[in-house]
Amino acid sequence: KIQQEVDAEYVNSVMKTYSKASAVLLDPGAGDGRSFNWAGLQGFSCREKIIVAGGLTPDNIGKLLEIFKPYAVDVSSGVEACVGKKDPERIKKFINEVRRVKDARFA
């Protein structure tokens, strides 16, 4: 659980503390849809497995991926029509936005 501003120094500290972990999850909350300020990750390059969660939606996933290239993302409430009910259209929009950024990166 993220307790402070996230930047390269913070991520490096977490990676050092949990050096035996197979991956590190950066998540600000407990499923309440809050995100954190990703700006501190801009330009940060990490070969470790960093998973980003918290407040990800079809409307903001592109911005995250333009700033930082995580190993994976964890999305849940950001693609729900209402609490606990996934919306197929929001899921498609989320996936399409990920593909858009990926395609632009390799164009």
C-alpha cells in the first residue's frame, strides 16, 4: 500500500526492501478506486516486475502507460458499470487504450 509520493527513489527503496519478491504491487488503497500521482515515475526505467493498481480506468490508463511502462496493471472498479458489475464496453475501451499506446510506442 502506497503511503507516500511515488517516484524512482521510492520504487527503488521498495525493490530493495522486498528484493526476494517476484513482483511489487503499487496500490494506494483497498479497492476504493483511488489512484496515485504517477508523474514521479516519468522516465523511470526498471527491469523489475512492477504492477500498478488503483483507480485505473479507460480514461486514464493511456496517461499512465505514456509516463511509465509497468510489468502489468490491475484494474477492477475502473471497468465496472456499478459496484461489483463489470461493464464489457468499459473493458473493451480499457484494452483498446492499452493497445493504442502500445501501437504508438512501436510505430
